[in-house]
Amino acid sequence: MNKLPLQKRVQILSMLCEGSSMRSISRVVGVSINTVTKLLIEAGEACAEYHAETVRNVKAQRVQCDEIWSFSYAKAKNVQTAKAAPEDAGDVWTWTAIDADTKLIVSWLVGGRDSGYAMEFMDDLASRLANRVQLTTDGHKAYLEAVEGAFGADVDYAVLQKLYGTVPEAAKGRYSPAVCIGARKERVEGNPDPKAVSTSHVERQNLTMRMSMRRFTRLTNAFSKKVENHCHALALYFVWYNFCRMHKSLKMTPAMAAGVSDTLHDMEWIVELIDARAPKPGPRGPYKKN
């Protein structure tokens, strides 16, 4: 079986995590778009499996959760008129939970923004934590029941409800969010420290995601064409961010700061994860003449 040289695979995966589009990668590296897509799928499957198995028993103190919007194939308002739109076309939300102290992405989920996905997300987050934490979310109502179902009373939970002013008349119809004029902190469960009620770290992580994955960039044509590839890109990004990317303020990776890993990994290590899952070639049969 033909296989790209190690350095080319490392280059492709690195560019995928540094904001390059798949077609620009194929031009720069000199490979077909199908080759880039195949490597993305392999990396996504390997990284999703590694995250699921490794990010466990996390000893966190403050966890912040948020959702980031994107879309697949077409925006929800355009799906009905889109040509040959698949069933999963439309808005796609990525739920993320970050340890505010170590910057570790503890849990993530791709799907809708309804209560069903909120419950699945919170159940997964709770299963990965080793101790009671202080949890902060925004005012999305789906969180309330989800947190209650996943943690019960074993959490210090607060909601940070941001208050926005009216959108100026000149800015209506454009991508120009209203100005935040304040925030209200509300205790929901336990005894959360008011000074630690914040979503700043997870919102900053959302910005890093938009900068690091081309398919998240707003107002461009670099959106995901398939939800599956969207998930693969996220799985690759989160493992790269947690285990390979040195955080400047920590001077180590988030996984090392959280005690999940004691090693600084690199992109060659992710290639090794891919190769470890590849099926082993079987014995060749005897040569037969026609």
C-alpha cells in the first residue's frame, strides 16, 4: 500500500491545525485533495479514540462551558433551497468544556443546541472529572436540566448571563453583534465562588478554534461540506491542542498541566497514533500464472 512520507503527513496535519484550508494544503504540499481528506479522516478517528480513552479522572477546580456555531453544507436558512443538501446540512454547534486553570479541553460534542445534546455533553463531562468542581455556563436554558441530571447536587454551579444593548440601525442585517453592557451572575447549585464565575477562558478558546480551523472562519466559503469531516477536524484539533501545543502562560501543554500526560508530544506522535490503528498487512498469497 502506498503511503505518504512521514514529513509530508506531518506537514499536512500541522497545516490543518494552523488555519489552512484543505485545498490550499493540497496545492502547497503537492498532493490531491482526496489524499488530504483521507489523512484528515484517519487522524480524526485516531484522535477521537485517544481523547476518549485518555482524558479521564481529570482533577479540575473550575470548569467553563460554552457552544460555538458553525454550519455544514449550507446555513440553516438556506438548506431548503440548496441543491442536493444532505440530511445533516445546516447549523452545527460544538459544545466545549475547558479547565480554566490548566486550559485542558475536558469534553466536547458536535450536534444541535437542544436539551438532548446538552444532556449528552454534561453526562460526558461528569464522567471525565475526578472531583467536585465549580462549573460556569452561559444563560442557555438547556444547561439547567442537563447539569442537574449529570451532577445532581455534587457541583458548585453558576450561570453568567450577559446583558446586551440594542443593535444600531445601521448594523442590522450584518454580522455585528450587539454591545455587551454588563453581566449578571446567578447561583444555581452548591456554593460557587462569585469571583470565579466566568466564561472568559472558554470564550477565548472559541476564538482560538476559529483561528486554528479554516472551516470555522466566518464570512468565507471555507465551511464544512460534511459533518463527518467537521468532527474529524475537531478531534484532531483538540488532541493537538491538549497534548502537542505549548501554552505560553503555562510553559507546557494543557495535558501536562492537568496531569493527564507527562510528555510533550508532537505531530509525528499523532501520525504514530494513525499508524497504530491501521490494519496490519496480511501474508501474500502464492503467485499464480494466468
